[in-house]
Amino acid sequence: MSHVSLTPLNPADFAAVGALARTIWLAHYTSIITTEQIEYMLEGRFTPDNLQRYIDATDRWLYVLRLDAEPIGYCSCSLTTTPREMKLEQLYVLPALHGQGHGRRMLDAVVAKALELHCDTLMLQVNKRNTNAIDVYRRTGFTVRSEVVIDIGRGYVMDDFIMERRI
């Protein structure tokens, strides 16, 4: 029988999480944004210094999902500057394992963390063209709060919906 676990990020996970992100993002986002933008975003997000910000933090968390000890996904969340609000920053599972409840397991863990910290709103940012993710978020109670276009450098932008869910 398979064993699934969700554990906090530790420094020994940095390389595995970066490799996992690259695999997932290149499989998923190439129909939405350019490969160059994907690489640019991966470079900035998965450096050891950036990942280290999650270690022993009191305002942000990153969890690694494992199936029989092998990393298959990850999620992260952080408190926002808005009182009682948490942001679901990332929630990714290997494409071959979609539809098996792994994303729900991670979302439930983020909701539990938010409730533990007395948050009543969970928000997220999602690319407007990421229709599969938007559909999943809608099915789990999220609604569109606003739209944003954010310049992330090198001529790239994130054209996103801000979605929220009361918890």
C-alpha cells in the first residue's frame, strides 16, 4: 500500500523541490506563457536563499507532498498584510497524479494552517489563462475578487485573477 505524507520543507529538500517545480511548470505552463518566462520565474523562486525564507518562518510555510518518500508535489502559503487573511502561494502536483486527491490534501492542509492562525479568508493569484486551475479553485469555493497585471521584470508580466474563499 502507498504512503502519502505532507511535511514542512527542510534544506535537504531544496534541490528536489526545484527539480519538481521545473518538471511540473514546463509540463503545465508552456501552453500559457513562454518557456523563457517559465525559466525566468523558476530561477527567481527556487534559489536556496528564497527557499530558506520558509525555514523556521512565522509568516510563511512550504510543504512537500511525498508518495512512498518520493516528492510528487508541493504547496506554500503565507500571511498577507490584510488581517485574518492567508495567501495560497503555490499548489502543484505532478501531472500524471492529477485527479487522485493530492491537490485536495494540500489545500486542506493550507486551510487548516489558516484556521490555526485565526484567518477567515484564503486568497490566491492565478493566471487568467490557467483555466484548469481556475475551474478547480471555483469547485472548492473560490471566487474572483479582482484582476491584476504585474510587471515581474525582463518584459514579463503576470496577468492574473485574485481569487478568494471564506474559511
